[in-house]
Amino acid sequence: MKGIRQLAKHLDISIGTVSRALNGKPDVNEETRKRVLAAAEELGYVANQSGRSLRQGTTNAIGLMIESSKETVENSDDFFLGVTGGLQSVLARHKLDLVMLPCPNDEDPYEYLKRMVARRVVDAMIISATQRIDKRIDLLVKAKIPFVSLGRSSSGGNYPWIDLDFEGVATSAVDRLVAKGHRKIAIAAPSNDINLGYIFVDSYRRALERHGIKYDPNLVIRVKSSEQGGYQAGHELLLLDSKPTAIILIYELMAFGLYRRLVEAGVIPGRNLAIIGFREEPRGRFLQPSLTCFRMSLRDLGVELAETLLATMPAYAESYPEGARNTIWPLELVPGESDAFSLTS
Amino acid sequence: MKGIRQLAKHLDISIGTVSRALNGKPDVNEETRKRVLAAAEELGYVANQSGRSLRQGTTNAIGLMIESSKETVENSDDFFLGVTGGLQSVLARHKLDLVMLPCPNDEDPYEYLKRMVARRVVDAMIISATQRIDKRIDLLVKAKIPFVSLGRSSSGGNYPWIDLDFEGVATSAVDRLVAKGHRKIAIAAPSNDINLGYIFVDSYRRALERHGIKYDPNLVIRVKSSEQGGYQAGHELLLLDSKPTAIILIYELMAFGLYRRLVEAGVIPGRNLAIIGFREEPRGRFLQPSLTCFRMSLRDLGVELAETLLATMPAYAESYPEGARNTIWPLELVPGESDAFSLTS
DNA sequence: CTGAAAGCGCTTACAG
DNA sequence: CTGAAAGCGCTTACAG
């Protein structure tokens, strides 16, 4: 005999009362409750989660699906751990636990998610690395699993998501460079399949056109979101017939590779070429010249994600009257030295 | 009615047979099995995990505990995701899932682990960020939960662990620097509470003494394992009365901050000061001068961790006859330009 | 080869 | 305020 039965026997009361005492139900004698709590602490009793889940129909766990292989603007080091803190601070209010579910590289993300959802290992899901067409969203909608997506998708119709303000960043970067006299502005971004690649480049195009600058597809350099991709971007940029005077990077760590390639070619970052990165990154502060980029609070993003998710869950919705929503997450410009020079002066 | 009951009804057979068919038990008519598998696929049936766990007494999940706040040599970006791939490749053989359990920053890691263990959310645990005295290890030993630790500890007596070869790295770094004529070699490391800080500095001391160089506590610079810590280390190094000609960093990303601080002071990394970092890191390749460091396969480390863990689990031990063990994980020197100069020539 | 039944550890109406 | 009992969804001896 073990578990709650053993504890009840030890206290010489019924398991029902033990359960009610432990779960903070009313209608339990305060004296009894104290005895139960003390005994549980002493014997190290904590209710078996499978038993609870089976009976209650909920796991009290929220899943955060991670795809290590995907290249996204998030795939930087501290991103997920930063968001995790904010998520947990909200989930803790409701005694919900966060579990990170890493999709194996050799497994299809859709199949993986389907399996996790069918097995009911979590009550709700947070997904990211959204594709422009993302079957996972249709799956979650159809299975009626509460979820929130970090990243938009054209799949699934109306569903809760939060996405970074790629439009704002692209627009603000272009505006800033144009104000400094740049007219030939390149951009380094991953393929259009990744939703953010599509949105970012599209916003860049529109921002240029607003300034009366013709969009030139040759200035869109498609590379991987990595240091290596940055190096490659530098390489391709140097091969262009008509050289741009500025470049916008969709992924901040590209700057490391780009700087390297430029220096090899005798081009000085921040002097012969203006560079603006995306998200502020601890490493970026130590680049020379320091990188102009955009700042956001990962923790606050985590909080927003959690609150949006809980708003879609019947059991918690009343605490979040704003309801499910779509949020464009703002980023703030952090001026560096990488684009400090001006072509007009 | 739902779940296996519904599926059985749909097929007009008993739930027992459905279960046996789905779980690949023998003594099921092949024709029946095919029908069951087809129907399950069609209806998207996957067994509810709580039901299975409760009945079987196992969750078929392995937990990887993460502490985002801890400063360790692992706390670099890609570390956990790299290890995860190797872990999963082994766990997949046994249809075990990996779940990452992030300990909230405001929760005591010991209490968090205790809760997860008591609730039986996983069958076994992988822990890391080991402290010299680590109550978690005593807890796991006492609770008889299979586990493996990434990192040694003086707690818990004899238990399965894998640790990076800090001795080897420290020794090899010192040997290399001494061979190039250095006698005043500094080291930047976190506090001795973190087990690796202790081991690393101790090995460094012994390596020096082997070369007849007196250990000088002033040359041990205690800083955080971060870029900022590297900056700080550079700062403190510059304040020393008698300047070292070389420095060993326990955390590779310190190099970013260190380079910056040195350049600010007109000291040229790799020319006025030799620098050796710890683990090879994608970003490091783009440092100028490139950082001499040590390479390891994160994936292979994950494989080793998983196999060591499974060897301690009765249900899987027979597949891993080598048994539970302690492994010192080797790293291979990757020469860079940061320590290329020689004092002797 | 298949079915009927027990029971894993819990929580929760229900009765008292 | 407490106890006895049902039942969450499964798997697995057991009987046939």
C-alpha cells in the first residue's frame, strides 16, 4: 500500500478527507487539515500526477514545443530560457507547470505534436517557429486544444498568436537608413517559407517604396539565420555589381559572420557599410563597432504568451477578461555605432 | 464514451484486444491487429498517457532538469539543444520521450526536483549544473529514482555521472602556454561553489606546479560566466601589479567581453596577451583573433548521458551491459590565433 | 486468439 | 465535517 492510502492509514482517516485537506477544499476541519498537511510534509507525500490527471481530466501542465533544428529569429541562445521565466511567473499563479517538449530532429513536427496532444500529456500548448502554412495550427484548432502560437501563420483562420513586430523593425530600420542618406539598402533574410522571412522582406519592400526607392530583388540576400549565414551574406554582398551602402540583418548573430567577411575584404563595418541587426543580443554589445539593433523584454513576452493562452482555457479565462488575442510585440531601437555614419553630411 | 472503449466499440471487439494489438503484444491475430491499427490511425487514437502511466507504473518519459539562472559552462545557447538531439536518439529506441523541466528562477531547485519526483511525472531524471554539495543527488538516491548527473558532486557517494574533462582542458591549456614561454598565466573562473569552478582551478594549479611554476592566487580572477564577466576579468587583469602574459577562460563567451576590454586599453588579444577559451562555440570562430579553444560533440555527450541513464533502469539495463558508470568526457584542442605568439622565440 | 474483470492512485459527488 | 464508493482510461493476468 502506498500513496494517499498509506497516508490516510497513518492518520487513521479516510483517503477522501486526506485528498480534500491537501487540495484546500472547504468543509475540512482545520485541525484535521493541519494534521494532514504535517503528515504529508513529513512523509514527503505528493499526489501522483497520473492518478490526478486521470480523475480530473487535466494534467496541470502546459507544453512549450521546441524545434531545435528550425532556423528562426528565436533560435538564438537565450531566447527560450528568457521567455520561460515570464511564462512560469504567470503559470505559477494557477499551479500550472511548464514542460518543454523538444521535437526530435528526425521527427516531423506535425507528427510529434499530434502524438503529444493525443496522449494528453499537457493541457495546452505553446508553439513557435511558425511556418507560413503550418498544419500544426489546423491540428490544434480541430482537436480543440488550447494553444497560442509565437508567430503568425496563414493557416488556421482566427487563432491566438503573438508575433514580433517585424513590420515595425523593418520600417524603422529603413527609415533610419534613408534619413542618413542611404538609397541602396540590402537585407539578409531566410527563405519565405519561414513566416518571418516573408513578413520582414515584405515590410522592407513597402518601407522602401514609401520613400520612393525602387525595390531591388538583387538586394535581398537569402542566407541561413546563423553566423555562417552572415558570413555568406557578406560574401554575396561583395559580389554585387552595384554595392549597397547599408544592410539590414534579420538575425542579429549574422553580424558576427558579416563583420568577419567584411574585414577580410577590407570593408569597415560602420564606416563603409551601415549595418542594422534585429534583436539585441548580449554578445552584440561586444561587437566592434557595436551593433544598432532592437530591444525587447523576453520575460514580458513570456508573460503575454501565458496570459493569452490562459485566456483561451475555460478553467482560467475568468482571470483574463481581455480574452484571446493577437498581439504584435514591439521592439525598441538601440542605436549603436554600426550605422552611425551619414552619407548626406 | 471515448478513448480505447470507443475504438473497441467501433471495431466490435474488446478493449483488451485493442490494447494488445496496439502495444504489439504477441497472441493477436494478424488480421485483427491490422484492423485495429488502421482504425486507430483513422480515428487518430493514441492511448491516454495518464491511463497508461497509472496502470503500468511508468510514464515512459525522461526528464531533463534545466536551471536557467545557473551559471555554468553549459549555460551557453546551443548547449542543451545540442545534447537533446543525442539524448533523444537513444531514448527513441525504447519509445521514451524527453521532457525538459525548467526550474523557475524563484523556486529552489531542490524543492522543484522533489515535487517533480514525488508526482512521478517522469521515470528518470537527468540533472546538471551540479553544485559541490548538491542535495538533489541525495534526494534522488534516497527516492531510488534512476538518474544521471552532468557534473560531479561530492554529495551522494557513488552515483552515475558524466563530466567534462576539466582536468584535461586545464592541463592542456597550461602545458600549451608554458611551452610557448608563458610563466605568468591567469585564469578566469566562477566561484568554487560551482563544482566545475573548483575542479578547473584546482587542475590549473596542479598543472602549474608540475611545471615548477608557483601558484599565485592573485592570478585567479573570479567573475561571472558571461560576456560581462569576461569584460570584468579584463578589467581586473589590467589592474594587476605584475601583469600575466596569458589567460585561460573557463567559459568561452567571456572572450567577447575580454577582447573588448583589452582593446579599449590598447592591449591586443593574441599579441600582448595569449588567450585560451574553454568550449568551442560557433560565435568564437568569428572573433578576431580566432579563439584557441576545446571541441566536443554535444550530440555524443547526449548519447552517453542517455546510455548511462538507461543502464541504471532495470527495464532497460539489459541493453546496456556496460552498466552505470562515471565518465570523464574528453575535449579536443582547436588551435586559434588568440595564443599563437610565443614568448621564447 | 479473445473477452471479462481487476485495479493502478487519485478526486468528487453523495450520504450521513 | 467525514466516510464509502464510483470511476477517470488504460494494461494485464486469467479463463476459456
